[in-house]
Amino acid sequence: MDIKRLILKKLTQKTALRAADLVKATGFSRAYVDRFFQELQEEGKIVLLGKANRARYVLVKNAKKAKETLLNINKIFENKGLSEDRVLSDIKTSTGIFLNLPKNIAAVVDYALTEMLNNAIEHSQSSRIEVKIKKDKSGINFEVIDFGVGIFRHVMKKRNLKNELEAIRDILKGKQTTAPREHTGEGIFFTSKAADVFAIRSSKKKLIFHNILDDIFIRDAKHVAGTKVAFFISLRSKRKLSKIFRQYSGDSYEFSKTKVRVRLYEMDTDYISRSQARRILSGLEAFKTITLDFNGVKTIGQGFADEVFRVWKLNHPRIEIIPQKTNENIRFMIDRAIGNESRF
């Protein structure tokens, strides 16, 4: 029996096919059948959409139409070598959540989801991270759930605070971090400004940023281990990341539209975090060439370099990023991020 021919025939007769359907039809084992699905994927004839019990294969030419019906995902990731950009890429590839989104909404969700994932990956000490995301007519909701120490208790311990309310007060100051040499604490701050509604639940407290009401609430909640963040933005929202960043960032960088040039200014911090990188590059997707001027900047962190020169470049392959006036420390981090020994 020609299994690959059978798969392609069935996919011309129906929109999608599950591996379990073929196992039932042929009597072959799941492992045996999966091998032929994998070969057809490698040949570029079919694609896998959805996850777990919603996973199904479709012909490449029907992929976009099929993806439009996959508007939610719920998956648990093992937090070992996990990367937030790969999780986001997986969601974009296997679902239609990001299809046909207004550009400003897509940018906000992209930023907020990767920031909250990065926090869970690097700070939670959780072996597993659960991601839920759903798009409907009202907007996009996502949740990032870890099962680790819990954000409020983590802040309490690192800053020697007395209770969870003191930890919440510390978080509300904005741009606070428990790892100052690795992060700037901007992720939660800017995510809370970008959402319509953003909530952090941990231990017995729930912190809610309700930007539609322009208010912040703290509520008692049933005890949970770890941290759960929930984010919502309406599809009709006019929020723009670049406007939010300019409103709260001061003059740490400037955009020169005519030269398509970004000049970095060393102020009270080095450029060390992914959050800073995402903030700086926001709004530059329309240009063909971006020049980053590092004059006066002493160092950049691995996260910053990786976000700019690998992750962002991977998602925008046609845009050239040219670093200028780099010292040997900055060149080393850039070279490491792009994986070669070239020099700028």
C-alpha cells in the first residue's frame, strides 16, 4: 500500500486529516503512519496545524483557509531550553490567531506575549509553562501560567520585603527587576500599559491593570502556586507600541526617519535586556535598512544582542541591520548572537 499516495488522496477529498484517521483506516501503527506524514511535510506537500487533540494535516494550498478556523491554543511547554520566540513562531505557524490582525494589535500581542513568556522562562523556576491564547470577535486573550515560586514571593525574597502588598507596591513603581544585570523590569511595565486589561495573580493576591477604566485594582484571590498573567486587548483598540514607548521612555533613543537611523544614548543603564531591544526596534518594520549607532554605549547584554541580531532579524529577513561605532565588547556579543566571527 502506498501510504503517501493514500494520504494525499484523502486530503483531496476532505479539508483535513488526523493521523488517528489514517491509523483507523489502514490498521497500521501510529508510529508507522507518522513517518509518512513527516516525509510529506519535508517534501512541502502538507503542513501540520493545531496541537494535541486538534492537530491535523492539510494540503499546503489549503493551509491558510484551514488556519483561519484555528483560533485558540492551550499547550504546556517543558521549561528546558525553552525560547519565547520559538513558542510565538509555533503559535503563528500552527494557528490562525495572528492572521488578518490589525498591525497595531499584532505588534502589541507579539510584544506582550514574548515578554510574559520570557519572565516565566527565566524567573519562575518552574519546570513547566502553560500558554493559553484565544482570538474571537471581541479581541485576543492570552494567559501565561507557571508553577514556580510566584512573582510576589519572588520579589519579596529578592528585595527583603515584609509581605505581598509591599511586593506589589514595588512592581507598581515600574521598571523594577530582581535581576538588574540581566533585565530592566520593563516587560511587566510596558505590557501593563499596552493591554486593555492585564492581570497578575499569585499566592493570594490579584493585581489588575484596567486601562479602559484607567485604574488599578488589588483583590484577594484563592491561593495559587506560581504565577498566572492574563492579557486582553480589543481588536478595535487603537493602542500603538511606539506611542506607548515614546510616552514612558524619555530620550533613551531617537528615530531619524529620513536616515532610517537609530541612535542609542547611554544614560543610567546599559543595553542589556530583550525588552529594551524590542522597544527600540518597534515601528521600524517598514524600513529596508536600520543603522544602530552604539557611540558612547559601553556594553550590551546577550539578551539584547540575541533579540536584535537573531530573533528580530529572523522575523524580518529582508531588513538589513547595520551596527556602527561598536567597541570590542559589543562586537563580541553581536558575533555570538549571529553565530559567526564577522567583524563590523
